[in-house]
Amino acid sequence: MAQSAEKMSLQMISTVSNSSLLQPGFSLLNFDGHVFFFGQKGWPKRSCPTGVFLLDIKQNELKMKPAAFSKDSCYLPPLRYPAICTLRSNAGADEYQYVIHGGKTPNNELSDKIYFMSLVSKTSKKITFQCLEKDLGGDVPEARYGHTINVVHSRGKSMSVLFGGRTYTPLAQRTTEKWNSVVDCLPSVFLIDFEFGCCTSYILPELQDGLSFHVSLARDDTIYILGGHSLQNNTRSPNLYKLKIDLPLGSPAVTCTILPGGISVSSAIVTQISDTEFVLVGGYHSDSQKRLACHTIVLEDNKIEIVESVSPEWTPDIKHCRMWFGCDMGKGSVLLGIPGANKQIIPDANYFYILRCKGADEDKEEELITQNCSQTSSEDPGDSAPFEDSEEFCFSAEANSFDADDADTYNEDDEEDESETGYWITCCASCNIDINTWVPFYSTELNKPAMILCSSGAGHWVHAQCMDLSETILLRLSEANVKYFCNKHVDLNKGLQTPQKVGRLKKPPMKPLRKKKTMKLSTSTKKSFLRRLFE
């Protein structure tokens, strides 16, 4: 069952543009063999208002080209760490769409919305998607991230199954010390019927702890849940759970069985290499130990088999890096990223590899009947210490070339530098604003502390609370277009006072020249004058 070594190859690729957009928490969508990137860390800009890019890989070079949305589409924020899966009208249908639930916005707010994204048109120069929001009733899942969603088929019917994830502490349970703390979601299983827009939750005695960044595989009417991290116990579950969903004419029946042979891992990646065969790559055994082993997973005859396979020849950079991230590209390929060295010109640049888990002779079109979903970790690299679940993977599809015009390539220079404008920065030496302890200070604050731009030099952001600004002054500075200087640069304000307006000097009008009066002489007088002149 083990894979042969030559069937798993690791190839480094160079990113020509937009590498800073590929950060932990992104997702990949595969439409007709073409891979699309979704989930950049910042808000989309004018060069790509949708935030969805085609990943164009040619000759080991990665380029990102913007995609468009149809006019009837809703707005889709750039969500990181959402739950994503494909949805078909039936198990053997060729047409499908992606379901996107939850995730984090660039402001660290959590989404509870469900979106459907489908491909509506594709030409050599333009790709257009349709994105629609779906309303649900019943037991609606709360906003979360790091969870999974899958589709099961039973008795000619289909349902979506949502499980796991993390969320913020409910408002009623928050304290000053733990205002924006993250907690495990309850271990409830949600059955979602998208046709009728209803949702039902189930509590199963076998599922005692909330899990996030686990792996879920679905085949027919069964879902297998592998690994995952529990914040409450700070453990990675060694259990392998089997969820069986029966969809008769009446109420659905959901049962759970704990199977032997699980793997204690979180944020692992799953890629499908055949109708029944998968490869499990990456993840973390603990906060300080990456998982470099690979496993082959076989689903058939209503059973699961997990066998360790031959791992690729990892490069020294991958072996010694403190964190890594990536996503399943589909058809046995995985996109892996590791942080770049600090000496690089671009500080947030990353190195990327493509891991191919099967030989080129087997790389052919296959119908993906089995759904698979794997998730990433909780936070960004900048939000927590390295090597935690908060810095792990995110995944989904083989990047074939797409003949799009290079002139349409996204210009990353249009992106704002979040490291300078983010709301969770240390604005001064005495800054006491912390993501885990911040509470609203002004009546105008909702989800983030108020900030003011200091006009010193190129400008930098400071927290209004740290600068001891009253709410009245804060409102006046926000509404008026005036210069503001923080406590450190307040002395600069003395030489930048706006000079008073000086009236224009009035010049007196020039007096017009008077015309000289002339005397008319008679002819006899003129003759007499000339006679005297020549005598």
C-alpha cells in the first residue's frame, strides 16, 4: 500500500508577483482543472476587487491573475480559515459549485455567512464567477473558523455536514482580561439542507471535545474525522471518528463510532490521488514539532485504512523552518509555503514548493466523487508564537496554465501594508492595547480600538487611547482635515502652524497722462516765424 519514493516529488517554484498575498489561511478552488486563490490577508483593491485570482504556473513560475464576478453576485470578503467543499446536484454530476462558510475577515472579525461560488464564463482573457449568499433557518451555526464542511449522499438525498472550529468568547461571558479570547466551538454536528435552507444540530456522546483544524473525508453517507486540536485541553486528538448519516423520508439519523488507528495531528493536508486513495501530508504533532511523515488513506467498502507511506526528500529549508503552510491543489498535488529569510528584500516574502504525490503517468483527469476537506490553524504568524495551531495550514486543487493576458496581472503595489496600518500594533513604548485584553474605550468603538494617523514623516498609526485623547478631540480630529502629531512628535507641530492669511496689497491706479494743448498759427504768422529763424 505504501507509495514508492519516485512517486512523490518536491519542486520549488518562484513567485513572480503578489507573493505577499499568499499567507497562512488562504484557500484554493479548482474549476475545470484551473486553480484559483481565495483569502488574501488584506482587503481587495481596485486591481482585483473580488479578491479571487487564477494561479498561473508556467515553467516553475507562479503568477496571479484577477478574476471577475457577475453583476448579480454579492460581495465576498477575503475570508481566511473558512470551511470549503464542493457541492454537486447529485453524486455523479459534472457541474458543481463551492460552498464557503465562516472564516476571518482582515479585521479579525468572524463570519457566520454561507456563500455559493460557481463558474459562469471563461474566455482566454477573462474568468467570471457568480457568488451568492444563502440564508439559513433553524439551528444556524455560529461564526467560526478552522472547521470543516462536507457533503454526504444517502437514499438519493444529499446533506451538508459541518463540524468543529473556533470562535470568540460570547459577549455575556467576556471579562476585561479575556475580552477577545478564542474558545472551542461546542462539539455539535450540523446537518444543513441547502435546498430548503434549514439546519439542525446534533449532540453525540462520542464527541466530547471541540476540535479545530482537523481533517474530514466524506464518501457516500459516511464522514471520517481525523486529528484536530482542542484548546480546552491543549491536545491533538488521537481518535478517528466515523460519522454515519442516514437520510430516510423522516428525520435524519446521525451516529458516531470511535475507530482505532487515528493520528494525533492538526492542520494536516489531504490530497486525492484516485477514486478511493488519499495522501495525508504535513501538520503538527505538537506546538514545537512539525509532522514530516506522510500517510496513505484508502476509503472503500465502508471502511478506512491508514498506512504510512514514503515521504518526499524534504529540503533543509523545510526541515528546519519553524512553520509551514499550504493547500491541496487537487489531483495529487499540494502547494507548500515556508517563511522567507529576514535578509530578503521583501520582508513578508515566502518560498513555495509543489509536492506531487503520484507519477506523471498517472496524472490524468479523474472524477472526484469523494469529497475531502482539510483546514488550517487559528491565527496568523503575526498573531501568536511560532509553531502553534494558530500558524498552520489551509488547503484545496493542480495548477494548469491558463492563457490570460499578462497585462491583467494584479499589481500588488496597490496593497496597503497591514504591518503599518493594522489595528493590533504597538503604537508607542507605553502602548497597552492588546488583542486579548482590549475593551471598548470610546462610545464610537465597536470591533477595534480607535486610531489616529500621526503626520510625522510618512505618517504612522497610533491608538487614540494611548495618546490620552478625549472622545471630543477624537471626533474633531476624525471629522476635520487637520494635522495631528502623537506625543513623541508633538514638538514638530510648533513649526507647522498654518500662517495667517495676508491681504493683497492694493496698488493705486496710475493717473492718465494729460494731453498737451496745441496752438493753431495763421499762415502769415508761420511765414514771419520762419523769416526770423533764418535771418
